[in-house]
Amino acid sequence: MNYKVVILDIDGTILPHGKTISPATFGAIQQLRDKNIKVVIATGRAPYFSNSIIHDTGVDSMVFFNGAYAYHEGKEIYKNAIEKEVLEKVLTMSHGYLHPLTFLAGTRFTVSDLNHPFVTEAYMHDSWQLELAPPHFWKDQDIYQLFLHCELEDEVSYQQEIPELDFRRWTSGARTCDVNLTKSNKAVGVSKLLEKMGIAPDEAIAFGDGLNDIEMLSLVGMGVAMGSARDEVKQAAKMVTFSAEEDGVRFGLERLGLI
């Protein structure tokens, strides 16, 4: 297959958890460009959580918020905010359970409880300045994603009561999960971007490691799961490479003959 684009997740894929992108991965991205193969980032992160990665890699086409927001060559082409009535359902439940929320809008994020231990845990490795959410922040802003800070067993109640939303745990031991519209995932945002580029899904390669990558890996012609991925992610892929710590993106691209 003559692949035309490589789509890369950030955390756990090009960026080892808690570390920086390796020279080997940087070099692989540059080699793709030298061969006129487009490089796209598709992440669960917000744009403002991705600025340094975007700057360092030079990528200008991106999918954010697990597919709810997409840019092509630096210009917005797609966005899909969570409906206010759905947000109100989450807010009501979270208040009842005393679970804090992070609200992710287009240009900023706020947190309902700055001192909750689950919030502190979620942001302990990051340098972002946390801001307390004003009472009507969720009404005044378009919210594209939430972080629900709770134990895994508590997540089930939200899934049962709010079927409009999808809840995906960051990692198996995390006490925070991404919250997105059920009809929104990385495959949706990637499809919008590929359509804009004039590239068919089977002409694309995607690398990912998380539960939020499953639809994207299934969509493209060659889905590649990182070695650290859970079994259900690997089952959605056509190939498994090494972990991010072992430069799995570079190894996978070499194995596919792209670099």
C-alpha cells in the first residue's frame, strides 16, 4: 500500500509517559516529511495541553479532545461541543457523589475543586496553572471534553445514567477518566481531517496505545498498537510495535518500510 499519512497519538506513543520525545522519534517524523508523507497528531489532549509538542514536531494538522476538534494546516475545520443539557446531567451526578470535574473549553480549562486529592493526583506531573471553575463556566463556554475524577467502580453509574457520554479511564490505575460524547471519538475527527486532505482511510497509518485509540486504529489501513497497550487496543490493530520508551514509532515505521 502507498501510505500517504501517518497519524500519531501523543501520550504513550510519541511521548513516553513523564518524559520527552526521543531523538529517534523526532528523526522518524522528519524522515516521513522528507518522503512527502504527511504527519498528523490525534490526541485526547486539548490544544493548550499540546502546544509544546506541536511546536517541537512542526505538525500543523491535528485532532484534539478525542476527535471533537480538528485543525487542517492550522485552520479549524471541525468542532463538536457537548450539549448543555448533557453537561447538566453530569454536573448533577458529580455534585451528588462529590466527584470533581475538569471542564475543557476551546482555549482554557477549569476545575470544580482545586484541593481534591484525585485532582491533585491527575495534575501532579504537569506544570499547568489550575483555575477554579466559575459557577456558570460550563454554560458560558463550549465544552468539548470533561475529566471526571473518581474511582473506577463509581464510573459505572455515570455510564448507566448518561448514555450520551463515553467514559474512558486514563490508565488502569488512574482515578480520572476522559468524558466525551458517545458519538465522538478519534476516528470521527480523523475522518474529517482525511476528507479535507483528500486521503482515503486505507491510505493512512495510525499509532496509538490507549482505549481512546481503538476506533482510530480500526479505521485506517494500518493500525499500529504500541507494545505497552492493553490487549483490547492490540486486538484493534493490525500490527504491534515496541513501547514509546523503546522508540516503538520508529521501529514500526521501519518495519513497514516507510523510513
